[in-house]
Amino acid sequence: MQTITVNTTQNVFIQYPVASAGERILGYMIDRLILIVYTIAIVAVFARINLNIPWIWITVLVLPWLFFSLLFEIFMNGQTPGKRLMKIQVMRLNGARASVGDFILRWIFGFIDFYILGGAIALIVVAAGGKGQRLGDVVAGTSVVKLTEQREITANQVFITADEKYTPTFGQAIQLNPTDIELMQRALEAEMIHGNSKPLLAVIEKIKSQLGIQTDLSPELFISTLIKDYSHLTSR
């Protein structure tokens, strides 16, 4: 499986499986099918009520086709219904979640990717680039990755919080920032979901050096404790 190596802001490298061209095409086709079904239903309703107001037709029929992918990716964290069914997602190459600006850039250049030469440009750029990027992804600094799941976990196992009576173990956690915490949570997620321990071990090495911490706790327990400490210390 092709992967991309993401260099995070903490200079930690994490590998993600790249969504295949087939998965992206199927996701795109599912989205188009949803729009086609929607269009048929709206036309049937308008014809039945004999609605002949042009601006309403344009608003209800044309605008969804234009903004479907943009709005869904913004509000569904990098996914459209088709991407969600295919278990793929847009993310930045630095490991962060894509921003609204990133989604807008992908959407603008999507007109070149998909509507010039019938989508051939997107296929050529994806195949040639090696990072699963179409032209819009190259401009926005994003890619589309596969969300593989090896076993089920709950959100609370990755996004850890501390209760009010919690006593911090490492006071140095107050020196961390939200970016550090997100990186640790993602590294922990890579370990728990994908079975990839390298990001977690790399993060631990850097955090221990940064905070001057020496501990015999297991990697998972150390990171979990540090996140709880940070949550407690910054909520007071």
C-alpha cells in the first residue's frame, strides 16, 4: 500500500496510507449519484407544482452541484458522503486538519482537475506525484488518506480528559501547547488504531527531552498521563 510520510510541526514523521485512485473515483461517483438523485427528485417536485420561477430553479438545482464537495468537506472534516463511505479523508501534509482555506483551494482547482479533459488532469497528477495529490491538493498542501481501522476504540481512549479530582503527575505538562497535545493524541491514535508505535515513541523522546522528564511508565500510559495533566492544569 502506498503511503505518505507526514512531517509534523514537531519534526516527527508519521506514515499514512494514501487513498487509491479507485477509492477516490468511487467516492466521487457516489457523490455524483447523490446529486443526480437529488436533481431528479427536485425536478419532479417542481414539475408537479408547475413552478416556473427561474431563480428558484437556479438556486435549488445549480448551487448544490457547485458547492456540494466544498461544504461537506468543511463541515465533515475533510469528507463528503462518498469519501465517508469509502473511508477516506482530506488532511494536510503536516499532519494537521485541513483548514477552510485549504478546502476552498481544493474546490477552486477542482474545476481544472475534473472538468477539463474529463478528469484526466486529476488522474495524471495523482499518478505522477506519488503522494495521492491532485492539482488542488498540491496547491493546498493536502492529500487524501485511507482511514484504516484494525480494531474498534472509543473517542475517550484517544482524546483524554481529566476529572475535577485528578492530581497531576507531571507538572511540566503546563509547558505544552495545544499543538503538542494534538500531536500526542494523533501518535496515540496511530498506535491504538493502526498498530504503528513509531510515531508514539518519537513523540515521547522529544517530549521527555523538552520537559526534562524521566519515567518508567509505558509509552501509552505516559502519553495518556501527560495529556490528562495538561487538561487539568490548563482548565484551572
